[in-house]
Amino acid sequence: MAKGKGSKFFKEFKEFAMRGNVIDMAVGVVIGGAFGKITTSFVNDIIMPFVGMFIGGINFADWTVTLPHLYGPVPETPNTLAIGNLISTILDFVIIAFVIFLFVRFINKLRSMKAKEEAAEEAAPAEPEPSKEEVLLTEIRDLLRDRKE
């Protein structure tokens, strides 16, 4: 690679990385990752124990289905399906999707309110400026008022 091409590549990359949308997206990904961890903890540590309590004390983290062994020697660890983990992950997804839905809905309401305000400002007719005659009559009135006082 020639010297000029490499520096051009890095210059283009720097321009791309410094755009506002890319930085906003990166911040969103980091915050989303942290929010995902909070949601996972909320589901696993708060919701799932209550769900387990109401359906007979099942610990969802331990809820698995063992698959039968069909061929060859029996393995030391059985093949299992982690049903409880799947249910927890589905709840994570539903909660995150719901929160994102609420956030997008809130942003859309703010945008529509702003658009209505802008439309109202544009629709409100500005007071017409007084004509030259009205200005002169106003000045005459003020002068006559000053003389009487």
C-alpha cells in the first residue's frame, strides 16, 4: 500500500467515526448493553422466583429436560434442554422490547408536540404593521394628550 492511500484511508475512517450519528450509536450500544444486564438481573433475581413460587416452587435456573441417550456408552453428563433459561431469556426480550417501545413512543410524542408548536407559530398571523396614516394619527394623539396634561 502506498503511503498516500493509507493516510487517506485513516482520514476517511476518522471522518466516519467522528460523525454525530456514529458516536450516538456507540453510546446507545454501551447503554443498551448495561440495560440488558440490568434487565437480565431483574428477570432472574426478582421475577423468576415469584413465578416459581406461584407454580409450585420450581427454580427456573434448574428447570431442565433430560434427553434420552440412544447410542453408544452413556456420557458422564446427560444432554439437557435448559427450559428455564429459555423462559428467562424470553422474558428478558419482552421486557427490553416493551421498554424500547415506550421510549420510542415517548420520543414520537415529543416530536409531534414540537411539530404542533412550530405549526402553531407559523399559522399565527403576525400583526400587520400600522400604516403611515395610523402612525401619524397616533403621534398627533400623543402630542395632544401631552398638551392637556
